[in-house]
Amino acid sequence: MREKACTICKETFTYKNKSKQYCSNACKQQALRNREKVKLIRAVVSRPAAGSLETTELINRIFNTYIKQVEAMCKEMSIHYSTVIFMKDMIQSLKVAAPIDSKLKTQLEQMKGVMTTLYKYSQNNQCEYGYCSFDQRTANNALNTLKHIKRLRNKQSRERPED
């Protein structure tokens, strides 16, 4: 048997097939999520007209995915430290691509604050394999902020005129 490091969690694992890149199905699923997010981010960044309706819709779609994932992270689901870093960086990228002086930019700023808090906590509280779970206080604070963001997003979607 040969050994190599998992491309997601960097943990060493044994393998028979040399094309195997991940130590577990969880890492394989996380890699898929990461690839999907990168595709969406590239689509947003490659748009020539920043602030256009199409770009805003893509940012909203990615943002909704992030909200769901952070909710899952805060409900006692462990997550790898590298994923927290990835999400924190992508929220910053979305914020840069969002239309200037928009409600979306404000919501992304709030989400960036949530991700920064989770990032700081996960830096100091990860297991030997790089995974972390958030304590009740940190999770509750993040979930309360997410509720506020979701309320704003729902209010904003009701205010939008239908075409």
C-alpha cells in the first residue's frame, strides 16, 4: 500500500489506485462544493459590467448557498479549517464584485463579519486533522446574525417589483 496526502484536509491516507485524491467521501464532497463555488465566482468576476442585473443574481445565488452552509456549520456540523478560510475569502470577493452602495454589499459585509468570527475561532479550536466545531456561544451569535441577514434579504425580495 502507498500513502499520500488528501488534497482537501492534507491528512495522509493509504490507497490502491494512484488517481485517488481524497481520504474520505466527506473530503470528496467538499472538493466538489469548492469547485462549484469557484465556477460561480469566476462567472461573477469575468462579467464585464459589474453591478449588472445578471452579476447581482449570480452573487445572490452564491450568497444564498453560503448562508445555508454557515447555518449547517453552526448546527454542530464539523468543518475543515481550509473550508472556513475558503468561504471567508470568497465572501470578500463577492463583496468586491457587488454593486456599490447596494443593500447586497451591506449584507455581504455582515456575512464577512460572521466568517471572520468563525475563522478566528476555528484557528484556535481545531482537532489534529484540521476539523473544527463551534461552541454554543459562537454558533448562536453567527446564527442570530444570519437570521438578521435572511430577514433583510426576504424584505428586499418582497420590495423588488415583479417583471
